[in-house]
Amino acid sequence: MSRLIVISNRVSAPTAQQPSAQGGLAVALTAALREADGIWFGWSGETGDTGELRFETYDGVTSATIDLPEQDVEEYYDGYANRTLWPLFHYRLGLTEFERDFQGGYERVNRLFSEVISPHIEPDDLVWVHDYHMVPLGWMLRQKGIKNRLGFFLHIPWPPTRLLIALPEHKRLVEALFAYDVIGFQTREWLETFHDYVEREMGGTIGPDDDVTVGGRTIKAIACPIGIDAREFIAAANGEKAAATLSRMVESVSGRDLIVGVDRLDYSKGIEERFNGYQRFLETRPDRRTNVSLLQIAPPSRATVQSYQEIRASLDALSGRINGAFAEIDWVPLRYVNRGLPRDVLAGVYRAARVALVTPLRDGMNLVAKEFVAAQDPEDPGVLILSRFAGAAEQLGEALLINPYSPDETADAIEHALAMPRDERIARWQKMYDNVRREDVIWWRRRFTDALAAVELTPA
């Protein structure tokens, strides 16, 4: 059996210091690595100038991490990855920074990865590269003589051609993708926008069976939506910690309906627009105000990037204004928490909620939506309000789909959700639940790796 080599910006494999894999993606890849006796390569998250891989094997999984020089972190990670590609791929051209030094650092780090990883790749290995941090890595591995099956999965949206061409040397970036044998996108929409770029800018053709051809090179590009570890999360939602959290939340809202939002603190998540929609609900439904409570959990991220500092300041001010305008002596309309919670505690929060607001302005998938569905009580499920611009909307069409930019649409959806009869809530939830169970993270991983393993290699 071929080994699986996973390469990503950060490594989430279990270690002696962190014995449990963190998150559904880590669970799926850890299981695959254990089955295939593979290795997970990535950045340690630390700065340093050693340039040497540190290997660790724990519970049958081997990880290999490297430190990066501080300048590389600034230019590759904070710079090109998170101040250039991230905003551009999330349709935020006004926040996108185009700095030549950023691009240089991005290519330099990818080249470093190719140099330190290539000696550890054996001829029969399947190599699976993840996300926007590592787009050129496949091309650089080819330059090192790696002839293996190479796959790439993009976890974020692929932007429309008219946005992507704003990126200096955009064609160079996309051409690098053709070093891979299989490329995966979260949704059919992102796949089709990739097709559009290939046809318009590269003169390529789209053939049957997911074939994409440019010049003499044909690769497969597939829609392959990621799921959650549904079995694990359902078990967590029925566990002791979730039950204790559920009781605590029910007591805290004192008979009111709980609305919940859970997001990393990021401008793409639409938290500011969500607060505006909730404020519109409070303004236009004065008779219902004190019957609801919104809990927003938003752990901060990328604190060194100015746009993230600005969104945090904006949300701090907006949450304060909402509470100042509408709070009563015995009721606060909005609780805003800037820290993360363990997954089993989150499962209890989800189950306590009558409504979940998952309203990103643009999102590759959004697994919070799927976690909320998985955590619900089958006899009395809550209602998912979901942005049309989240990748999850393709699979979870029974949610209340909204335009998150419209405060009135958000307010109307909250009212609709709170008034929805139990039979309708169950019917909508059941269809979404079936999808979450069927197309889980294991299904996603197998769909991609099966496509990669099926590639016929050209004889040397």
C-alpha cells in the first residue's frame, strides 16, 4: 500500500504534548496517515533559523515540522498568504495588499519546503498538499525530480477571473497548479470559477470526467466538499460535558430563545453584518426583544495583521452600542466572547440554541454549520440560518438561506426561525443531518485520495 504524504502550512497531527487531533480535518488526515504509514509535514509555528525537520511519531502517526525565519513568517504567512491571497480569494480586493516582498517570501518558503521534504518522499508515495499557503509547492517538487502522484486541495473559495487577474503574476500562480495531478475544490461553484479562468486566461479546455487541459498537460479538477467527523461530534453532543453545558446555557438565558454564532474573528465571517441584522431585529420587533439572547463566540486570529485588529475594534464598539441601546436591568441582548471553547463544550452550546447564525460573506465551506446540525436534539432541533455565500449552502439547502449583507433579510430570518413549527424544524433538520452523516470528513478524504490513486503515471 502506498504511503500518504500530507503537506500543509501547520501540522495538526497528535503529539505527546497534544495527544488528540484538533478538529475534523486533523482527525481524518490522522486516520489516513495511520492507515498508510505516512508523514505529515508542515511549519512548527515557531521562528528560528535551523532549516531542519524535527520528526515525532506518536500513536502511529509521524509528523515532521520546521521552524521559519522571522522574515519568512512576515512575508510568507502574515504577508502573501494572509494579506494578499486570503482577502483576494474571499472577494475583498480593497483589503488586498500587493507587495513584491510578500511574493518573494511566499516562493522562498515553498522552495524551502520542497528542499527539505523531497528527500523523504519515496517512489510510491501519494503526496497531498493543502491550501493557499502551498500553491507552488507541487511545481517546486517536480523541479526536484519528484514524479509521484501529487494532489492539491483548496480549502477556501476560488475567486472570479475578474478578481484574480488583479493579482500580479496571477498566471504564474495558476500555472503552478498544473504540476499536480488532481486539484480539489470545496464546491461546484469554486470549480466552475477555476474552469472560467483556465478557459479565458490560459486558452485551456474542459473535458469529460473532470479533465482540464492546458497545452499538453491534462489534470483532474474535482468538487469535493469537506465534512466533519460526524460520528465523533454526535457522540460529543450526547456526552457529559455537552449535557452540563446545555444545562448551564438553559439556566443562563432564563427561558429566552438562544441564538448562537461561532466564528474565528475574521472579516470574511460577516460578524459585523450579523450584529447589524440582529440589531435590526431588535429595532423592528420591540415586543420580541427580551425573548431572545445572542451569544457570539469569536476567538481572535492573525493578531499581527492590521485588518484583523480593525475588525476586532469595530466589533467591540458595535457590541457595546447594541447592549447600550437595548439592554434592560435583567437582560443583555448580546454576549460577545473572544475566546475559543473545547469541541464538547461547543456541542452543548449548539444543542442549547434555538437558532444558529452562520452568515459569512464568503466561505469555502464553513464546518460550524455542519457541527450545529450534528449537535441537535432529533426531537426538538434548532434552525440553521445560513449565508448563501458559504460553500455549505450547496449541501444544506434546507437551512434558511440569506444574503448576509441585508440586515432586513437577517432580521426576517431570525423571526421565521423562532416561529417555525416543530414539525417543519424536524423535517428541515433531518435532510441536513442525513447529508452531514453521509458526506462526512472520512468520505471527503477517501473521495480525494481515491481520485489521486487512480491517476495513471506517465512512464519515466
